Amino acid sequence: MNASNPRPLVPGGGTGVRSTCPYCGVGCGVILTPDGAGGLAVRGDPDHPANFGRLCSKGSALGEAVGLEGRLLAPRAFGKDIGWDAALDLVAQRFATTIADHGPDSVALYVSGQLLTEDYYVANKLAKGYWGTANIDTNSRLCMASSVAGHR
């Protein structure tokens, strides 16, 4: 979309681009319009069957997540940026130490609701097959449950 010439949504329906909120698995429709300051104005799509124009607090704040200001852009440990290899080594070492000291049920994974089926498979194999813990869940069941109930 060209910010100076957004395409029309529907005949006579204003300007912007229809999209889908990325936060949970509900798939609420959003309408995104450049705000003129490098960000986006976000509103619910009244024609979308998942939400009929209503948005939860996360979807309503979607435009605030567009810029890079205030974002963590590199791994950090001990108050300083570190490389990805060092970060992954540190995480692996901490998990291994915790499991060795306290057993496999001392660790858990709470993974995103935005993963693909294959990603969930790998995460479950890591937790259950490699670490030996059943402590894995996703926010796909919990993240938006109250919001979806409210929308209904």
C-alpha cells in the first residue's frame, strides 16, 4: 500500500487495507490506515465475520507495535547485548543445569498460539521427548478465551 494513496476498502467505505490481527488464533479482521507519522491507525473491520468490527485491547493497540522504538533488537544477557550463538548457548546451559539439579519437571514451555502445526510438534518433542517433561502448553487455549467469550 502506498501511504500517500491508500486503496479503497469497499466502494464508498473509506481507505485503508484489510488485514488480520496477528495476536491470537481468532483471526479478527482489522483495517489498517497510515497515520501520517510513520505508524498505523487500526480499527476493527465491521464486515469481518470473526469480530464484526470489535477488537480486544491487544488488537486495538496493534498500531503501537509497528515501529522499532523501544524494541529489543538483539539478545541481551547480564545487561548487555550478546550474539545469538552466545544467547542460545546460555539458554541451553541453564535448562541443562536446572534439569540436572531439579529433574525434568522443573522446566516448562509456554509457547505462542501463532505457531504452525509442525512447530508445535517440534516444541512437544523437545519438552516431552528430550527433556522428559509434560509441562508444555500454548496460549492458543488461554490467551483470548475471555475475549472470544466476550465477543460472542
